[in-house]
Amino acid sequence: MECIKEILGALKSSIKVRLTITAFLVAIILLKPWLLTYNGAGFFYDKFGFIVAILSILFSISIVIECMCWVKHGFMNQVNKLKYRKYISKLNGRKWDIVKEMYTSDGKRIELKSIDTDVQELLSRRVICQSSISVVDTLSIVDDLNDPISLFILQPEALKIIEKRINNHS
């Protein structure tokens, strides 16, 4: 039982460790004809040959699954970047006006009402982000305490796409 725990622990290890273990196990299988000439090697292969083959298959499968997950993650990352670019390039109306005003403002930031639906959508799509610095103006009278004015900043990824869009339309 302790051996199974160790094998499961090795299956959870890094891909380099699993690749090393797989290479070692495959080497044991491939070197069988040469190792059988030594005393005791036949006993080893009779008792443990099947276990070595199963372990090499398990570790190989775990490496293949890891590579497939890595490729899938990279593909999904590219798809999300494409959707992000497409969303920003298709902005119009008030959302585009907000983003354009941010782009033209000093420091790529402006003060907006937090509960505005257009601002909330731009926040959820990660086009803008809310600054941790709150805007407090004690001299002016606040219209609505439930909808404070906050400082919003244009995201760097969105900035590049917006620059391309503005340069193409100019």
C-alpha cells in the first residue's frame, strides 16, 4: 500500500520528474535483451517486468495528458485574446465614448460613476479597471451617496488595441 502512495505521489510531480521516470522505465524495458545475460536479471524481469511496463505506460499517459492540457490552455488563451480584440474593436456608442475619453485624457484615466451599466460592462470585460485610490471631494455636494464617483484607468492590453483602432480611423 505504501508503494502505491509513492507511485501516486510521483504521478503528481513535475513533468521533468515524470519524464525522467518514464525514460528510466523505458530504458529498463529496452535493455532487457542485454540485461538477461547477467545473473538475477531473469528473476527481475519475471517478477517485475509487467509492473515496469504498466508504470511506464501510466507515466507516459500522464505526460501526454499534461501536454494536451498545455496545448488546450494555449489555444484557449489565443481564442480569448481574439475575442477581447474583437470586443474592443466593435465598441460603439457610450462605451466607445468612455474609452475614447480615457484614451485622450492625461494619464489614461477619468472619473466616472461606479454604478453606471456601461462602466460595469467595461469593467467586467477588463477594458478598464477601477483605481484603488478613491476620489473624495469634500467641497462639492455629492448627488447620490449610493453611486460615488471613482477613478477608472484604461487597461494596458486595451490601450494597444485602441491605439490601433484610432490610428486606422484617422
